[in-house]
Amino acid sequence: MKTEYDVVILGAGTAGLSAVSTLKRAGADFLLIDPGPLGTTCARAGCMPSKSIIEASSVFHSREIMGEMGIRGSGSLEVDGAGVMNRVRDLRDGFMASSVRRAEALGDRYLRERARFKEPMVIEAGPHRISAASVIVATGSSPVVPGPWKDIGNDLLTSETVFDLPRLPKSLAVVGLGPLGLEMAQAMAGLGVDVRGYDASKTIGGLVDTKVSEEAAAIIGREFPIELDSEVRLKACDDGVEVSANGGSRRFEKVLAAVGRRPRTEDLGLESLGVEMDEQGIPLFDAATLKVSGLPVFIAGDVNGRAPLLHEASDDGRIAGYNAISNRTASFMRKVRFSIVFTHPCIASVGWGGQSWEDSGIVVGEASFSGQGRAVMTFRDSGLVRLYVSSGDARLLGAEMIAPDGEHLAHLAAWAVQRGMTVYDMLRMPFYHPTCEEGLRSAVRDAAHNCRKGQPAETLPELPLS
């Protein structure tokens, strides 16, 4: 095989494959290296399999409201745990197949080997020694498992192993109530698993706003117990795992460790680049260009720890691919920060999320979904949305929420933030009745009202009738 390329890409995940697409369009001479197993984190161990089990749980959970709607016979429904997990794996494997095909279709431009830097711009991959004008590091991330927990064995699950369960466990402790942990805990509880959730922090779902987090914990805590601000200890025992926290202990059949992910950099030889590293062993890079200072090396996707989300990794790949073959490194304006946790109701964060807005020039507008028309019809009338608005010019800066149809409300908020819209601009937009989007409008109205306080009347924009 060849030993010199314009660009070498390390990692065939979302960022790496996005970089490949950019380089192919440009006609660049590149090589993609990944030891396997192929398949993006999203398809293999994140977004897609977790949503598959969430959908199964949602369908089964709906039996609880059927009687209220005049539908009889739902009490005879039962969960086939093995059937649920088989379907999850079938869907996961189907989603993974696409990225596998994309890598394998590259022919001799894909090398299935473990790669590491031997020196700047020289890569060792199996028996091959390869030189590159530019290198894109897109090796992704892996679940964090604290050292003492590794002795638990197969009863300790991570996002890499939980979807391979042959059946649903009878009981499950979920340690870490960030997006994945919270989604899996609620989904498992909805399917009849005895679940308890633990987190070392005082908030859940990645929320910053204490008021929204407290509302989220109260709503989701109706479905399974949640213990926050908890230091958890695990001990293997004959019939599962003993979990100790807050002075008490319980035994569970399985434990899901969802305490975060770390950049996958082990044995990459990044130290041979001779550049300054951060505390996680990642070379310092420019977030706007993804370029390592002083070298044509680009850090893209989850491995850079900037924003571990699929759409961000995809953008990273395009930016890294473009800059890897450009004569002049370009800086790019990034999309507004935006994340969704697919619980019921949905948790979402957009843009600026302030834990303290006093004396910061921030106005807050909020609305509850208690009694909101469309939510009442669908037995989803709980939740809270809070908007953060600049008091100077009434621009929407961000939002946090737990809300029915929150994934859609959050998109509207994200687009408004990225477009620099004011709350008055938003109120000029149509809101159809009856929809949960009307709950967002209530929060916008509240923010507009709070923006008006203390302003001379002649400076106020004319409010629309909505």
C-alpha cells in the first residue's frame, strides 16, 4: 500500500466519516484508519439504541392512560424483556450498517489497523509506516468506569454493554443521571424494571437552572426513586451488586455506570507531537479551526471534548477536512449550543444557561405546563420552561426546560437564539392552537413583560396581538 497521503484520518466515527466526505468532494488523497469495530458512537452505544428502548417503554407506559380515555383491556399487556432487547439490537445493527458500509466502500483508502503517532506527521498502523501532510484525530470517546468498579465484572454495565443484555434485568441501579443515564433509567422503569437513580451532583439531565432541575427531578422521580448529591460505593456480591449511598444500601441485579465519557486517546502516541497537552492528554487546539498550535493536526468530534453531540461531531469533521487541505486555516462560526434528553417530558438546554442571573443583565421568562390545553388532553400537563433574555435589547440568549414536546420547543428556541431574535420578534411569529408550542409563547410573553419593566414607554416596541 501507499505510504504517503495528503490527509490521514484516525477514527471512522461521525467526525471521521464527515471529514472523509469533505475530502472526497475536494479530490484529496486520504487514508482512513480505524481498528474497528466500525459504527459511530451514536449508532452503536448512544442516541439510536437508547431511543429504541425509550420507544418500547413509551408504548407500554401508554397503557396507564388508556382506561382514562375509555379504552379497555390494557391490563392484560405484558413485557417480553428478551423481545424488547432483541428489537433494540436489530435496530442498532441496522443503524450501524450504514457507517460500516461507508468505511468499507473506500477500498484501499480504509485501513483496519490500530494507529499511533511515531513522530509528528508519521503514523504507525500495524506493519505500515505512513506519512501525511495533515492528520485528523477523530478517535471518539469511551465510557468512564472508576477504577474500583472494574472489579464488579459483567454485572456492571456501560453504554457499550447495556444494549447487549439478553433480557431486561429485574432490578437496576443507574449511577449518573446525565442524558444517557436518565433516559435509560426512565425507560427501564417504564418497562417494569425496579430502578433507582443516583448522581453526585444536585441537578439532573445536564441542567444548570436549579428551578428547572428541581421540577425535572420531581416529575421523573414519580417513576423511580432519585438520590442526588450522592457518593456511591459498589460491591460485588453473589446475587448482583450492593450499592451504598447516603447511609443506606441495596442490592441490584445490574448497575449501569453512566458517569461520563473520556476522550479515546490511549496509545495514540500524542505525546510524540511535542506540543502542550490539557489535563486529559489532548493537544491544545483552536476551537474555531480545530487546529493544534504549530502543527497541521486537527482534533475533531467527541475526542476533543468540546460538545459531544452528533451534529457537532459532523460539523467538526467538515471543518477539519476543509482546513486539512486548505492553504489558509479558516475559522468557522459554530451553531448555538443545544442538547436534548429524550425523557418524558423532554429535557432540553439551549444556548446560554445561567445558574445565576442576578446583576447579570439577564431577564427570565417562564411558563408552567400545568393546565396547558394540549398537554392536558394527552395527560402530559407537567413541566416548566425558562427563557434567558438580554435586558438591554430583549434578545433571547438561551432556554432550559422540561416540557411535553420539548424536543420541538427547544428547536424553536435554538433557531431564535442563532438568528438573534428578540422576544418581540418571537411574538410576531404564529403559534397554532392547540399545541404545546403555546407553552413556549407563554414564556416568551412573560419574558417580554419582564423586559418592559423600568423602560420608558416611548422606547418600547409595539407588541403584536398574539
